[in-house]
Amino acid sequence: MEYRLLGSVRVRDTDGREVPLVRAKHRQVVVTLLVSADRAVTADQLVEHLWDGTPPPSARGNLKTYISALRRLLSPADPRAAPIETVGDGYRLVVRPGELDLLTFRDLVRQGRGLLKAGDVRQGEAILRRALLLWRDDPFHNVPRTLPLEEIAAGLWEERLGVFEDWVDARLDLGLHAEAIGPLKECVRNHPLRERPWGQLMLALARDGRRADALAAFHELRTRLVEDLGVEPGQPLQRLHQRILAGDAGLFLDTAHAAPDTSGGERGTPPMAPPAVPRQLPSDTPHFVGRERELSRLQSWLNPPDGSPPTPVVAICGPPGAGKSALALHAAHRAAARFPDGQVYVNLRGAMPGVRRLDTGELIGRLLRTFGTPGSEVPPDVDEAASALRTILHGRRVLLLLDDASSIAQAGPLLPMTSGSTVLLTSRENLAQAAPASHVDLGPMPRGEAVAMLSRRFQAGGIGFSQRAVERLADLCDGFPLALHVAGARLASRSGWSADMLIERLEDESSRLDVLRTGEVGVRSSIAVSYTALADSGQALDREAASAFRMAGLLRVPDLSLEAVAVLLERPPRAAEQVIERLFDARLVESPIPGRYTMHDLIRLYAQERALDTEPPDRREAALRRVLGFLLATTSAAVRVIDPHRLHAGVPEVPQKPRALHDREEATRWLERERPNLLTLVGEACDADAVTARLAVGLALNLQWHLAAQGYRHEMLWLGTRSLRTARRLADRESEAQALAMVAMAHRLLNHDAEELKCLNELLDLCRDLGDPLGELRALGNLASACLLMERAEEALRYADRQLMISRRVGSSVGERYALMMVGDARLVLGSTEEAVATLRQALQRAREEGDAMHEAMTLRRLGEAYLAAGDAVMARAHLRDSLASFDACAQGPQERSQALVALARSSRMLGDLDGAARHIAEALRIARESGDRHDERRALREQSEIHG
């Protein structure tokens, strides 16, 4: 899609055809959604933008009609595939990078200003010029302007004017003063009281030898300011005026940046694309009222009025239901402009019942990946990863909203944040020690604020109420914002109800009134009303939705795909979608993106209670097993699509069919999207009955290679340890062996040498006891590899010879290939170069015969090292270059690439190419340090000393 706001509104589809936005209201909706691209806009906000505060009674119905029409216009073949998503009671227009000119403009401006700040004036000026060329006219000038839209347009024009002024400064620095005069004269005509462009015009005229014109410009501005505002020009302009009068030579000597461009590039060559900036804040809470004292304090820390840097750590703490997350989001949105380099949101899940909280390593890893670090390059050490994050954020202005922290330790290594950035924390725990001077302790709202919050919600929803009724509801909710929100949402979803009717129902439930005062229990009571309305309905779809609600509550996962819902309910996907969408309509589930569904943690707790009270144990167990079976089948299929030559864990038989995954990229995307759910389900199901626990272990073990390749070392160790404990509880020795292998690999990736060897020796003994030759050869191969890393080559050769013998005996081609590589490696270290080359050639032949690209690349790297040892640097370099190309094709992890680059640097050094050697070793050292592999780092440092020695 292509969206244009900077001029007349224009939309083109994926084929480049113009989308006809004939109706004015359609254009107003598109503009409102696009200026908040990728963020939800509530129905109330849309109504305000379309009708300027005086909507007709049918406004909400009309709005739904406009949205439906726009979906058909944007995606005629399938309106459901249109980029307009329903989010809560509002909508979000999903925009991909490069589709919206406004976002492209802002990204270019951010990059251009960064270059100017770094001293690259020529490139910065060129990028700002590209940004300004995106403007074709006044923003969305063909759209009827309501007051909110007029304010947005004015803000955008002000934004453009600031960029124009920065661009002019850059041109003046480059000595292009004559070329700047014309645009500046037009600017001051349109903005006669704006002092900065007048000063730029004066400077440009003076440098162009037109001192009289420069002085005349000052007198023209002074006359306007005195006559229109009664003020004199500011001190900077007066000082510039005096310098021009005095003929100050310093005004004419700024030519440092005016040297000719010798880069060799063409003048019209576009600069590199600007980096993506994360804008992850969920949508602001609609109808936010009150908390003015707390908001004032938060704004003073996040956006100090004197322009000083924001406070590095800000904490909001309080009991459940006090509105911590809502307040944090509202404050973050208000201060977002202060953090132009990104606003990041992470739910730490510190108080989500039954859901494993995000540990510190996972948190920092997620943040590093958000700012562009590949998963495989995230350092395994938490402190090192935190240091890498601080390096990335140095000089940037970023807001990190970490929601629902369990303790200060969960985010400890991030504190304090680098200057200019802020970590905003929410927690049930007291975090005053993290931010003693910037800590908000949140309790119930004062009665006046609670009444105001309900009144505004009711007015926006067109609900009839009396002052007495609103005050009574505020008292029943005990001032807790979450309970107040639920009360307002309940009435908004039932147009025939009044506030008095809700009060009557709450008062009839005396037990609920008692617990409502705690905040948490009040939410439970409100959910019960919605749930009971479905369960007791005369409509079959409603009753089925209530059953689905109970069953979904059994799965304490971050979210569910539609496929998982279908398996859970034993219904075809289309029928399951109807059921889950009915729950979405009842606001018992949320759908942040199409085809995925989530429950608020308190709603999930209530659903789980209903399931435990209503559903028999065998039905609950069967539902969990169905979902586990589907996820296990699909995970097993995915890892085999990604790497068909690996020795993957065995899979228990399940009746569920896997989701179809057609290639490596699709399989990897599925695993990444489902990874949080898979980890959570394994943690929950490992403690279940034997049948269910075996499914969980099988699921965990099949994730081993994916977690290793993507750099999820901590998650891998946690899953492996849980699986090992569960396998031993079940006396499942085969799974115990596979879990030991997974734990050993995790220890290797975390540089835990002693723990790795202990696990591998246990694995070897266990496989021999079981008479499992495949398991034995795997243990031997890993022991050989570990001993090589620890520079114990003779032991490695013994293990590898034994692996080779067993592999040939049982006919394991992959085991034979790996054993040949280890034998070749060990012989090379022991000085038997010719034997090493011969052995590695056998391994290479076997890999190519089997079409195993990964082992081919690994063997090519080892052959390159062998030729180096033989003194043949030319052959070595050829093999090493082929190895690196193969690693790129099969997406191999950082360790192999780092070792190949070290060897390539050595071959370049031997051939006299010291510049090439230095480049290769710098890249190898970077990869080794970012991946946290100290063995690879030692290799790289040794070679670096040879190059620079």
C-alpha cells in the first residue's frame, strides 16, 4: 500500500492503483487513523475528529459503516485482509515501513539531524532535503477540517517548518548562502513574526555581500514585532544585527564544511535508509480522568519543563486494580515526543497468575533484538548484554516502559538508564529503592476523581445517569480505577441499561459488594456478569462461547492462535472463529492482531475458576493434551523443515495434525511467534499427569536447535532443566537422555564448561545403559567437540574415533559426517595435517552426497584451517570463502562464522594482505564478543596480535 498525507490525501493499493476515497468522511477516517499509524484510535477519538464535538445520535453506527466501506475499498477481494484492524472499541491502520510519507519524513529527519549532530553536514543536509521534498502541499488539504484535524495539520506544518530551518542552517554551513535566500524570503513572507528564519535570511544576505539588505531585513522584522506585539527582537537577532553593522569577519569565515564533495557518488544518489524506530506503546487508556497530582509529578520527571534530561528511573507502585499500567501508559503517551528515538513496551509478567515471569536475561535480550541485534548475537551474560544495550542507547533518547515487574532484580542491570533515556517501571512491589526521588505510590482514587471518571465515560457512551447514581457506583467500586473502568464498560456495552440498573444488580449481589472493595474481586464480579449472560443465553452460540471461555482459561499462555482455539474446541477453524469472536464481542478476550486472542490475567483467572467448578477433570486434561499435541506436532514439523539433517528428539504419537509449513522462513516465523506460548505451556504441563507431562517434555526437547540458533540460551537451559526433572519423575530414561543433551548444549552456549562435561558424561553412561547407539554416538560427538574447545585434542580424538565406529555400525550417515569432522579437527591439532585433510575430504564428500549444506559449510571451514597448517594459504582462503558463503545460505550460528573469519584473516596475513586480515579479524572479534563465546574470542585475539604485531 501507499499512503500520502503531506499534500492531498492519496492512497494506492499494492498494484499501484489509486483507491477512490470519494466521500469526505472516508478521507477524515483515513487521516485520523494514519496520523496514529500502527496505534489504536478509539471510537470516541474518531467521533471527535469527524464531528467536532457535536456528533449525531447515529455517530457510532455511521463510524462502523465507514470502516466497513474502507475495508472494502482497501481490499476489494477480501475485506477481512484489509490493513484496518479492530482493537478494543477502536481501530488501527497497520502501516509497513515505507508506505506512509509522514513516517518516512520523520525517519529521514531523525537520520538527518543525527548526521548534523555528528558533524556530517553534507550528508545531513542531503537527507533533510529529501525529507522536505516529500511535502507536496498543506497536509491533507483535500479533507474537510474539523477542529481536531485542523490542530493536527497545524502541528505537522510546524514540524515541517522546524525541519526547513535546520536544513537552511546546514546549507549556510556548506557555504550555500546565495541559494538559501529565495526559500528564506518565501518563508518570512508566510511567517512574518518567526525570528529564526529572519536571522537566517540576514546571515545569508550578509555572506552574499548584501549587508544593506541584511540590515533592512532586521528593521522590517523589528517594525512588525513592535507594531503587532509590542516587543523588540530577541537577543540573538540583536547580536547578529550588531555584528553585521560592525562588519564582523567571523560571520564570513565558516567554510569548514564547504569543501567540494569528493566521495565519488552522484549528487542524486539517495542516502542509506533510516533505521527503524520502535513505537511499541499500547494505545492510551480511553476516558482517562484524574490522577492529576501523580501525572504532574510524572511529567516533571519524564519531560522536565526546564529542558534538562529526564529522570533515568521512574517507578509507579500500588495494589492490584489501582491503575498502575493505565497511568504509566497515559504518562508515556504525553511524554512520547521527548523520546524521539523510540518508545518500547515490555510486560514483565511479574504478577500474572500461573505465567512464568520474564527473567532478566530474556528482558535484555528482547530489548537488544528490538534495537536491531540479531538473536544469535545477544551476549549470554546478563551484565554483558546490559552493557551492550547501554552502548546501543548511548546518545539516544528512548523510553522503556517495563510493566508489571515482580521485583527490582528483574530490571536491575538496566538501572540507571543512559543519560537522556528513562526506564518507567510499574509493580505491585515497592520499588522506592530503585527510584527514591521519582517514585509514585498509587492507591484508590479520591471520590471526586472516581465520580468524574465514571461521569465522563457515561457521557461519551450516551448513557443516562444521575449524580446520585454515579456517586453510589464510585463508592461501590471503592475508587479503584480498574473496577470503575469495568463498571463503565459494562454499561457502554448494554445500550438499554442505566447506571441505576447496574447499581441495583450490584446491590443484589451482597457477597460481591463485600469483595468489590478489594479492587481485584470487583473485577471478578464484573466479569461474572458478562460470563453469566453468555452461559444462560437462549442462543447456542452464546452458550458455546461460555464453554470456550472456560476452556481457554485452562491455558495460561500470553495468547492463542486461531488454529490452537480450533484444536481446543474440537471445531473447524471457521466455526471456532465464530465462537471466539463472540467472546471478543463480549470483551472477555482481546484480539490485538487478526487471528490471535488473549485474555487479561484477571479475566483468565476467573475463567480458570469457572472451568475448575464446571468442567470434569478428564475433559480439562483432554483439552490441554489436544493443544499440546497440536503444538508438539507443528514444532516437530517446523524444526525438521528448518534442518532436516539434524538428529531431532523423538516425538510422542499424537492424533493432531501439524500446521502446514512450506519453507524454512515460514517455519522459523511460526516458532518465533509461538515461542512464548510454547515455553509457558511446557512450564505448566510438566507438573501434570504422566501423559500430559510426556507431551510437554517432547515439545521442550524439539525446541532445542531453534533456541540455540536464535540465541535463547537462558530459555534453553530452563526448558532443558524442567524436562530433565520431569523425565526423571516419570522414569522415562529415553527422554532423560535427550534432556541431558539439551542441558549440555545450553551450558556450552553459556560458557559453563564444567557443567557441560558433567552432563555429557552422564548422557554417555545413560545411553550405554539403555543400549542406545544413536544416543551414544551423539554424546561422543559432543564430548569430542567440547574437548576440542578446551584444547584437549587427544581425548577428543578418542571420543570421535568411537563415534565414527558406532555411526558406521548402525548406519548413521549424519553421525559419520560429524565424527569425521571431529577426527579431522583433532588430528589437525595434534599435528597430523595430511591425515586431517584426508579425513575432512571424506566428511565433505559425505555432506555433499546427502545435500547437508550445514555440514558442508562446517567441513569447508575445517579444510581451510588444515590447508593453513600445511602452508597452502591460497587453497585455505578459497575453502574459507566458500565456507562463509555456505554459512550465509544455511543461517548457521555465530560460532562457526567467527572461527571461519579467524582462519580467513590468517590466510590473508600469510598472503601479505594485512588490510584484509585486519577487516576479517575485527569482524570475527565482534561476533565472538557479541555471542559471548570466550573460546572464539581467545582465538580471534591471538590472531589479532599476530596481524598487528
